[in-house]
Amino acid sequence: RHVFALTESGSAFAWGCNLYGQTGRSSATATVPLTSTHTGSLSDKLVSKIYSFCGYGYGYSFAIDTTNGVHACGFNASGNLGTGSTTDVTNGWIQLSHTAEEIYAAVGATTHTTYLLSGGKLWGCGHNLGYQLGRNNTTNSSTFVAVSSDGTSGTQLQGVSSHPYRDWE
């Protein structure tokens, strides 16, 4: 229910539903017209990628700037932004502590996110009541945890690859 456009020069624009601040605007509102999304931690940066997720009216987004900084905004009640808290990010983008140097792909749903790193390792955060984080428990995580090959925190699942058709870029 929200849309991003990324220009070749690295400017990002957003429009649509913004109830949770998922467009990166400086305040959450029901809808926003086409506007620049360079707010908060993205205010003086160029953007190289944007990942946007939504479902059931919730929405959240990740942006990667040209220096590999990872920024997030929007719905976070399940910890799906990986910020270490469950507070929604409704007043513009915030920069996360990890960098995007190795992020190959990101997938998300209403309340959880998974990163595929270039080395074939998976990391997830957020809602886990349906085992979405690859763990043999139903504990949510507000920080990124390794998806485990044995369902515990012991052995990280490795050697994962993505379909060669990468339409998210």
C-alpha cells in the first residue's frame, strides 16, 4: 500500500499509505502524496536500494545508502526492523548498527524480516510464533539472529542462494 521510486542519481521518492511511517516521511499520516523520502538518517545521503514490505495494513521499509549504511522506518511492533526494540519508527528513517556490505537480498512479511548475505547465510528478526526465524521455539527477536540448520542457535544455515532473477533491485 506504499510505493518507492529510486532515481538513477540516488534520490528516493515515496507515496501511498504511511500509517506507520513506512515511507520515511517525518511523521506518520494515513496517506502521503509523491514526495522525497530523504528524512532522518537519510537526509543527506544517496540511496542505492530500497526494500519495502507490507501486509494487513502494516508497512515497513529498509534503505541502503551508497556508503552501505542500512536505514529503517515503519512498523516494528514485532521487532521486525532489527533495532533491538519493538517501537515503531514513525518520524523518518533511523540508521541501524549493521552495514549492507554483504546483503544479497531481503525478504519480509507483515511482522518478520530475513536477510540473505552474500556468503549464503540467513539472518532473521521479528515475529516467530510460526517459526519464521528458523528456530525450534516461538520466541520473537527484535535483533537479527542466525537462521539455524538444526533449529537452535547452534549451527547457522549456510550455502543458501537466491534465484538468479533478482527483480527486487
